[in-house]
Amino acid sequence: MAKNETVDIEGLTAVLLQKYSEYTDDKCEKAAEITKQTGKEMVKAIKDDSPVKTGVYRDGWAAEIEQGKGFTKIIGKNKKKPQLTHILQNGHAKTNGGRVPGVDHIRKNEKKYNELLLERVEEVLK
């Protein structure tokens, strides 16, 4: 529809619905791109903050993207050593007594990037 095109009253609802649909589709697409980008940034930050012994754990971090109608979801996963995420994040007991302290590399980045994502999406929706 051209910018100055005239619409009769019977066609007004259809035109409004079409325009609204185009607007929401555009906003959803932008929000999905922001989610993907922010998720990748989060995984990189987790990787950078991960403890290093051999480097296998650090190198195992990857962003898994799940998309559906009206949503985009990013999950940070350690594909090489998933069994270590809880132990390294929270610490663990030593064999001969005592504890190894955890390294806060997941929770702090998850919190930081969730807040950043919220700010970025709110900016797009303004």
C-alpha cells in the first residue's frame, strides 16, 4: 500500500492488521537477532572466565540456538566436559578432606548477559 493511498472503511481492518503484522514481524526479527548475538557474547565471556587446566573444558563451550514461532532461545553448553560445569562453578570436596573453591564463571555471566539482553530488546521495542 502506498503512503497516501485511500482505503475505504470496509478495507480498513484488513490494512491495519497487515500493517500491525509487518510491524510485529520486524520487531520479532530484530529481537531474535539481538538474542542470538547476546547469547554468543555470553558464551564467549563464560569461555574466557572458565578455569584452565588442559583447556578442553574451556574450549567446549558453545551456543545452542533454538527458534520457534515467536521465540528465540540461546543455551550455553559445554559439549566436551558437561559433567564439570557444576563442580567447577560450585566447588567440590577433595579426596583427603577439605574443599576446592568454585570459580564463578557461569552464573555471573548469565546474570550480566540476561540484563544486557533485556536492555537491548527493550530498546528495539521502543
